[in-house]
Amino acid sequence: MPREGEHRARAIFEFVTRELAYVYPPQERGAATALARREGDCGEFSWLFVSLCRAAGLPARPVLGVVAPDWAPVMPHAWAEVFV
């Protein structure tokens, strides 16, 4: 059975993915700018998600790394982790 934290994290995830349009590269960076402009790249999506989770009392952190699919060059990427 899902815990309350899981419901909050899911609601935040759904808000971020529903309300933001993917734009690369963004004109400006940061969670507040992404929220105001309703756009950003993977970094802005992850930073906004982390910021909203922390504001809701959920421990969260951004993760930076690379993706290396067989069909494309190695690319930097950002995502988020939340502890529920």
C-alpha cells in the first residue's frame, strides 16, 4: 500500500511533467525560472522536482550523469531521486 510520501512525490512528478515543456537549451536555468516559464531541459525538470519535494518535506536530490545508448553518442543527463 502506498505511503503518503509516495502520493506526494507522485503528485509533484505529475505536476512537473504535465506543466513543463521540454526546451533545450533553456534560455535561463534554475527551478524558479523553470516554474515561471513552464519550460526547461532535464536539469530544470530535476531541479524543480527536487525543490518541490523538499518544500513538501520529502528528502530529494538531483543526480547528474551521462547516458550512453548504443544508438547515440554519450550525452550528459540529469534526473532526481526522492526518498519515500
